[in-house]
Amino acid sequence: MKKKKIDLKAYLFLLPAFVIFSSVVIIPTLYSFYLSFFSWNGIGEKKFVALKNYINLFTVDPVFITALKNNFIWILLTVLFTVTMSLLLAVVLNRSFKGRVVYRAIFYVPYMLSWVVVGVIWKWMYNPNMGFINEFLKLLGLESFKVAWLSEPKIALYCVYFAALWQGIGQPMILFLSGLQTVPGDVLEAATIDGAGKIKGFFYITVPMLKETFVVVLATLIIAAMKVYDIIKVMTGGGPGNATETLATYMYSQTFMYNNFGKGSAIASAMFLMMIFIIVPYVIYTAKED
């Protein structure tokens, strides 16, 4: 067999993109990993501390453990609710009925809003004195259920997640809709003729045929859950009492508020490594040929 000649000139077209990507992603990531082995306030001399930043995070830093736990709770909620609800919405809106395009837009429009806007809207809705939720409960005569939603440590994280669910359900819904439209109708029809009901047809035919879509949806949502920041910062700032602290908000506060660049870089590196260990095995396992 003749070896194909590699046209080096073709790679010149990739050079600008590679330079930009290296400048804003690769080099800062490597430098952040390098800083994680030092104690540094951003101004003075760096002091090499080896793995001390990482050891302290996992052994003597309760806020980091709380933030880590909150991230995993967010991932669990994302898999259980965001994925499930977006899939069910996609199944319903994939059917032919009057006005389905309008309903698709209704569920997708919130995704077009920024996290900051969504955070401001829902922070007002959760306001204990004049927010929509408590006023609505008062209107229904359920004043005993009125709560200072974002000030209760036990429920604050779930309240913020609900706002994020409202905003973020549109994107996976559209992805599932695209996947559902690739499922051959004759396969579903054949299953119906063979006696498979709608539920069995959904779980044994439709879901397996959405395998590639699930890979994309779960990978993107888990990555987003690991680095959730904006909506937490706007709605609670990580409070009350660090109850809604996440790895991203804790990394920001340590780096830019307390000038602890070594510790902040260690948190960022830990986030990156955890995302790699979660996402890569999942993608490899689910994308491989049966």
C-alpha cells in the first residue's frame, strides 16, 4: 500500500485556531496546575508546598468537602430530574398536535437567558416578604408553608437547583427531540404489530436507539453541574453558612477574594481531574460498539 502524503500546508489553516485555543485553554490550565503546588498570594514570592494544598482540601477543609458534596448532589439531581424531564418533554413534543412548535419555544426560551438574569428573577420570586412564591401561597391560604427559601440551609441548594432546572431543561429537550426524529417509524410500527405496548416500545426500542444522544446530553450536563457557578453566585453567594457553596464558587472566593492562588488553583485542578474521571470512562463505555 502506498503511504498517503501529509500536506503540511493544510495544517496552516488549523494554526490560528490552535494558537487561540492554546492561549485561552491549554496554557492557563497547565499554569493553574503548576500553581497548585505553591502557596502564593499573587504578589509575593511563590513558596513550593508540593501536595499540601490538595491534602489540606481533602482532610482539614470542611468548606471544600461541603462544596464537593453539593456538586455531587447537583449532578445527581441533574441526572434524575433534568435528563428525565427533558426526555419526557421531548417525547410529548415529538408527537403531531396543534401548537407543538409554540410549546417547544416556551420550554426552550428560558435557556436563551443568561444565568445571571435567571438568578435575579428567581431570587425575587423566592423573596420571603414580597416574592411571588410566598405571595401565591398566601393567596391559596397556605401561609404556614411560607419560608425564607434561600435562607434555610437545608433547602437553599434545592431551591437554586429548581431555578436552574427551569432555565436549563430546554437544551437537552432539543437534543432529545433531534434524536427522536432519527428513530425509524417502521421499527416502532413493527414493534407495535408484534405486541409491544407503548411503554415497552419506549424502553426497549426508543431509549436504546437514543444511545448517542444520551452520551452527549449526560456528558454536557455533568460537566455543567461540576462547574456550576453563575446562578449560585447571584442567588446565594454560596450561603447561608456555605450551604450552597460549590467547587467553582469556592475556587473563585479563595483565588480572587482571599488571594490564595495556590489553594484556588488546587480546587480548579481537582475539578478538572474529577470531570475527566467521571466523563471519560462514561463516554468510552457508552460509545463503544456492542
